[in-house]
Amino acid sequence: MDRANIVVTGASGRMGQMLVRTVTASDRAVLSGAVEREGHPWIGQDIGRAMGGAELGITVTDDPLEAFATAHAIIDFTTPAATLEFAALAAQARAVHVIGTTGMSDAELAKLKPAARHATIIRAGNMSLGVNLLVQLTRQVAAALDEDYDIEVIEAHHNQKVDAPSGTALMLGEAAAEGRGVSLDAAADRGRDGITGRRTRGHIGFSAIRGGDIVGEHDVMFAAAGERIILRHVASDRAVFARGALKAALWGQGRKPGEYDMLDVLGLR
């Protein structure tokens, strides 16, 4: 394969537009499609022109089946319901499905499994190299420290983000739980308000901040009497997520059907 045909779903969104720019700038990929929801004002327009630039020769469509027909990969940062629809269509097309959609429930994630029997699915709450290294470090530090160290995951995002905790925060919480050898469902403390009583020993706490145009900041704090260890990642440009997603789409070419994540892509597993 000379260059991979890439379809971007949710093309008008912040991440969608960044993905379009990243794919068109790549010498290893070609933008072959741009998908938006039915009724969106960009439908029928050239994606480059709709984004305020030069024409790219790709018309925004609300027909994912047609767009996926010639795709080698679909990069999808949309909504859980849309992602499930795209997963079935990507599997029909035998295209790699890179999923950056967050806020998916366990039941929704389970619905991806039939598609993964026929296609390569690469899903991660965060596509950046730095965050995935942070996940590994979190797991290792949690394994090394006992429950005398309280774990808190603190995340900050822009004021348009609709889910909390963020997908990245949940990745970090899961890594901490794995390091401790516990279930995150049993250990997670996702909110405190009013007279909550003392912190439960061994719990993994989450705090979510929403404001302005914050791209993404994540801290994992291990706090004990007399000291704190803080692991931190700050994203100042969402291009890091787009580059990671494109890397995943290219890595997935020729892989066996199944579910993968960025640790697989980056060789960190």
C-alpha cells in the first residue's frame, strides 16, 4: 500500500478538523472521506472550503457506508451512539476503526466486540504518546506504594467537553487500580459534596475541572503523610491526539481483527 485512505468522522468538530489537517499533511495517508451527521450545514460542501481554506476535493457526506467503502481506516472522535454505528459499517468494509470517542459505558463497549471479530479496532481514551507513558508510570507507582498513599486523579478540559471524568482520567484510574490489584469500579470515588465523612482508605478519587479552552491536563497524585508524588501530563495542542490517531490508523494496516489500544501501537504493552 502506497498511502492509506483515511475517513474522518465528525469532521466539523475540533478534533475532526485537526484530523483533516493532520491526514492531508501526511505523506503516508490520503483523506478519502469526511462524514458528518444528517442535517449538518457542512453536508455537500468541500471539507477544505468548509474549514475556511482551500478546496481538498472531498465533499462532506452524511452517508458513512459510501464513505467507508474505499477506506483503509476510519478515525472516529464522535459520540458513543455514532461510534457503535460506525463500528458495524467499518467491520463490513474491513477497515481499521480508530476510536477516540470517550464517555462510552461498559454496555456500549461490549457492543464493539462483534465488529472486532471482523475488523481491527484500536480504542483509547487518549492517543498521545505522553499520556500512554503516564498510564504505564501510574500503574508502576501504584504497584510500588501501599494504601498509605491516597490516589487522586485530577483532570482539566475546555468548557465544551460533555463527559466527566475524561476518558484519559479513567485510563489513569484503571492503571492505578491494576497496580493496586483492585477493581476500579469498587475503588472509584467520583464526586464529593457536602458532609462526606472521611476518605475511605484505598479509594481512587477523581476531580474534573471544566473551563475556557483547556486542551487537556491530567495529574495523578499519590498523597501520604509528609509527602506527595505527582505525575503530570499537559497537552497544549490537540494535534498530539491527531498525530497519535493517525499513527494508530497506519499501524493497524494488515493486523488481525481484534481490539487493540495505544499501548499496542506504541509497543509499550
